[in-house]
Amino acid sequence: MSEYVLELKGITKIFPGVKALNNVQFQLKPGEVHALMGENGAGKSTFIKVITGVHKAEEGEMYLYGKKVDFKGPKDAQAAGIAAVYQHPTSYPDLTVAENIFMGHEIVKNRMIQWKAMNNEANKLLKELNADFDATAEMGTLSVAQQQMVEIAKALSTNAKIIILDEPTASLTKRESEELYRIVDKLKEEGVSVIFISHRFEDMYRLASRVTVFRDSQYIGTYDVDGITNADLIKAMVGREINDLFPKPKVKIGKEMLRVEGLSRVGFFKNISFDIRAGEILGFTGLVGAGRTEVMESICGITRPDAGKVYLEGEEIHVHQPSDAMEKGIILLPEDRQKEGLIMSWGLGRNVTLPTISKYAKKGFNDNKKENDLAKQLLEEVDTKAVDIFQPASSLSGGNQQKVVVAKALSQEMKVVIMDEPTKGVDVGAKAEIYAIMGDLAKKGYAIILISSEMPEILGMSDRIVIMCNGRKTGELSREEATQERILELAMEKSTNAGKEANR
């Protein structure tokens, strides 16, 4: 009997012109949570698809409970007890939870689908996961965290003994992540083996006993989680040491660029005041739901505040829509870059120049050369890794998509750049590059507002930090004053009172 429930040896997968996996290996023990880490493009997604029968490897062998297996397709993997839960749930939003759970393996008797039995069985699975919704709920009404719970229930409904979780915490709040950790702990106790793919070190430390690293489609190594340092793990992932993950440059702070006084929007935030100067990075943090993004959306004309004033370079401005803000020199780089920051089917160049497309019109025709030259220059400036400017945005990694969003901001004459969770869902190497870009923008005199839930990011990159809770500003700290404990105290200590006042 093998000591591994799943073992892969010498797996090589080749697509036309690309070796997506090159002689990689992996071992999973019974009841183990095994982290799989690596930069975007390291081969993790292709590896999952080999395990689940979506792709067939050109070379290598896979063993399940010590016996060699050769999956012809996903159905074979499912029948063998393997299931994958992806970062973006592949659900049917207009169907019920039960219908989603049993899609493809419905309970059928006398050629009739047994709806009552399916609902009852689905509710049993949801109860095991401590779900706060039932099987008849419509999938489209659920949060991302709840949809992931349904995907896990779907895996359990197939009697899966190996579950692959692909970046499950990327779109979750801290509280939702803790709930997911609880579910994974429960799965482990019940003997289910879990492959946990993540860019977040906290996920690995909280759940996994071992971590395997891929880099550039190759297997780098497998390590005990309690026996490898952050620095060594980063070096294994990116192939070099990142001695200064937060390259905060020393910048001479200039004149006031933006000042906000008493900004309020009923039900969202109240009496928010702050200022930021040229070359300064101002961190905005707090627990998820504190109102940080909502404040910035009001400044940028996405929503309308009920009270308050906004000043740009000392003069009061009135912004009615996002185009007004951009014309004045204020831009928001949104948290959801795929839905709000980019047109995914378009080429990189056209994405970059979209806000300024009218500049390239000449007698009713577009000056394509001028437009393309600028796009190429800006994409090179932020070191975007791409084949050319015509490559669709959907083909890039998360980190490179974020660089395209930054390049789009640079296509205009900006003064204030608001970056909302700029490193969400990107790997550690791309994070360091985005921080470097942020520092370069500060050196050029841009005023940068950094909205982030990641404490190391806020502490590492901010000159000053504004803390919010339940729609209220609860504190402001200088770089020297700021500690993780002090920030958390301000983010939580006035929660009850702030919530009462915000609802008055």
C-alpha cells in the first residue's frame, strides 16, 4: 500500500510552442493539506487540469492509492474521487443550489429526477459545512464565499476524497477566509486530502503541513511548512532573492494635491476628511466593509456624496462623473480589474489608450501609429510581460493585467492615482514589481492613495495611514507611529459606536 493517495512522476505537458509542464512531480498523503505555490505562469493551472483529466500529459505517470491511472477525461477523475474548486465558481446563477450541486450526476429514479431527494441531500451537505442558506436558494443571490461553499458541497456529493482548491481566498474577506479554513480543517479530520493553491503565505501557514513550489513550468521542491523561511520560499518561487519586498523610495513630499473635508454619503460613510501631497503614498485601511472604496468612488464621481467638499491643488472641484475626475487629474484603479479596469477581449494597446482615444482622431480617422507607439511605450514603462500590444488582456496573468491598468492611468495627465487593492490575487514576484511601480510614480510627483486590506503592504508602502471603521475615520498614523497592533485597535475599537452613529 502506497503512503500517498496521489502521486505524479515526471509529468510533461506540451502545447504548440510551449512546454507548460516540464518533468514535474507531486505527492499527496492521506488527510493532508498540501500547498502548491508559484508565480502566475508557473504551471499550476495546467497541473490541476492534468490531475482532473482535462489535459493528458505527453510524458509521466500518475498513481492513485499506489495504482497507475490514465484518465481519459474529467468524468474518469470524478469517478476516481477527485474534484476541483476553482477561484471563480463555475456555477449556473439562475438555477438553485441543489441543481448546481447535482449538475451532471442528478438523483434519478424511473427516469425521473428526484427533486425532493436532491434538495434533502443538498441540505445535508450544506449543514455539514455550516451554511446559512438552503438548497432552494438561487445561486446568483449568493456571495462569492457562499458559492465556493456550494462548489465544495458539490465535490462532497461525488464522494471526492481528493479536493483541489484553486486560489479560494483571493476574493474573500478575512472573516470569510476564516470560515473556509474551518471547512478545510473539517475535511482534513474526515480524511479528505486537499491540494491548496494560493499566493497568500497566511493560507499556507494556517492550513498546510507541506508546500510544493513550481517555477517556470518546473518542479523546484517540496518543503515542510514549519521548516522553510519566507525568504527561502520566495527565492524558490521567483528564482531570486527579494531583499526588499516593499521598495519604498525616499521622496521629497511636495505641495498639497488633494484635500477632502467632511465628505458624507448616507448609509455608507460620514464626515471623512484627509489630505495628500505630491509624492506621498497615503494608505487607507480598515476591516472589509469599512467604507474605504465607497469614499474614493464618491471622490471620483462614480457615486454622489450628500455632503462635503473636495479640493484639488487648493481649488474646490465638483465631480459629477468619472470622466470629470479624469479630466481634472484624478483616477481610480478599481479592485476588480477584470470587470471594471479592462476590456478583457481587447488588445493591451487599445485598453491602455481607451480613456484618451479622441486624441488620436485625425480628420475622422484614427492615427493608429501614434496610438500604438504610446501604448507600447507605456506598457514597457511598467514592464508588462506580453508578446505584443495586440495580445488580449484575458491572456495575461493577474500581475500583468494590473500593470496594464496602471499604464492606462499613465496615458493621461494624472495628479492623484487611487489604487484599490492593487496586488489582490497576484503572486509575490508581481507584487514586488507593482510596489516598485508605485514608488516610481511617487518619485515623479504623483499623489498615491493605496487602499489595502493587507497589513504588511500598508505598513511597508505608506507615508501616512488613514484607518476607517463602519463608515467613519477612526484614526490617522504617521509611518513612524504605525504598528499592526495600533492599526487593528483603531479599526476595531470604535466599531460599535461608529456603527450607531453612521446609521443615525
